[in-house]
Amino acid sequence: MEETVQTVSQNVENVNWVVKAFQDGGPAMFVIAAVGILTLLLIAERFSSLSKLAVDKTSFVDNLFGMIIRGDIRQAITFCDSKLTPLTATLKAGLVQVMNKRPDEEVQVAMDAAVLKETPRIEGWTGFLAVFGNVATLVGLFGTIVGLIHSFGAVSKVDPGEKAAKLSQGIAEALNCTAFGLMVAIVAIVAYGYFQIRVSRALNDMVESSMSLMNMVVANRDKVKV
């Protein structure tokens, strides 16, 4: 029981410390908080969107290529329609050209165009995470400078007995802005790097699968059923 009370008390003290640090940081903290909220919302949106756009590439491609080997292009296109993702849209674009008996060059061009079309859908607003990271850092730096200006400006106008209090207040404002700005920036930049890796993998899967599909189509042109 005593340990539970101590834990609750410790949590309350931590919350109070964060609230006090936020209040001591001055007006710049509200801007940093706004950037932090936008960063968290964008991270949540990217997780949700990329999860919806993902597909088990190995399983999907194996099933699709089996249909191509059998020459059933219509079934392959229907299979692509059952999973609305950038990867399936890219492969479908090529299969439609195959069904229309277009040359191999046009099949590849159709898939390349689909990759370009689907890329913004995969990337989304990921780039803004880097922007938010830079903005948080700069706003934190701005708050730091303002805090130091307030600190030394106040010291020059007060009684000697109050100088220490005013100086510590200004330094607290400066350091809190720096700390919170860097905290938001670190989260934003780490998330940006993570999502960039996921985006790159998704784009590589699209390009690799389109090339494999092209090779599969070329090798099985004589089996195509329209």
C-alpha cells in the first residue's frame, strides 16, 4: 500500500514538474506544444495509412504469377482489384496492357506510370515531419534567446537583492524552451527517418515486382487468354 502511494506521489510530482517547466518556458512553449501535437497527429496518420496500403508481397506475387503462368490475365486483374494498394495498382496497370495485347514496351511504361502515380499516395505528408523537427528546434532556440534577453534585461533594472531571482527565472525560461524544442525535434526527426525507410521499401517492392511481372509476361505471352 505504501509503495502504491509513493508511486502515485512520484507520478504527481513528475506531472507537476512538466507543467511548471512548461509555464516557466514562456510564450514560445505554446508554439512548441502546437508543433508537438501536429507531429504526433502526423505520426499516427502515417502509421494508419501505411498499414492500410501494405500487402504481403510474397504471397500476393506468388498467387498472381501463378495465374499469369496459367494465362488467366482476367483473373489476375480481378485478383489485383481485390486488394487496393499501390503495389496491386502498379501490377494491374501492366496486366491491363497485356490483356489488350499491347507491346512489351507499353506494358512496362504503364507500370512505370503507375509507380509515379502511386508514389505521392505512399509518401503522404511524411516530409512535414522533417519540417516540424526543424521548426521545433528553431522555436526552441528563439525561446532561449528571448529568455536570456528577459533575464539580463530584468537584472539591470531591479534591486541587487532581486537580481538572482530574476536571473534564474530568465535562464529557466531559456533552458526549458531549449529542452522542449529538442524533445519535439528528436521525435519528429526519428519518425521521419523511420517512415522514409518504409516508403523506400514500398517503392522498391513496386519497382521490383513490376520488373518480375514483365519478365513473367514475356516468358508466357503464348499462354495469355483474353
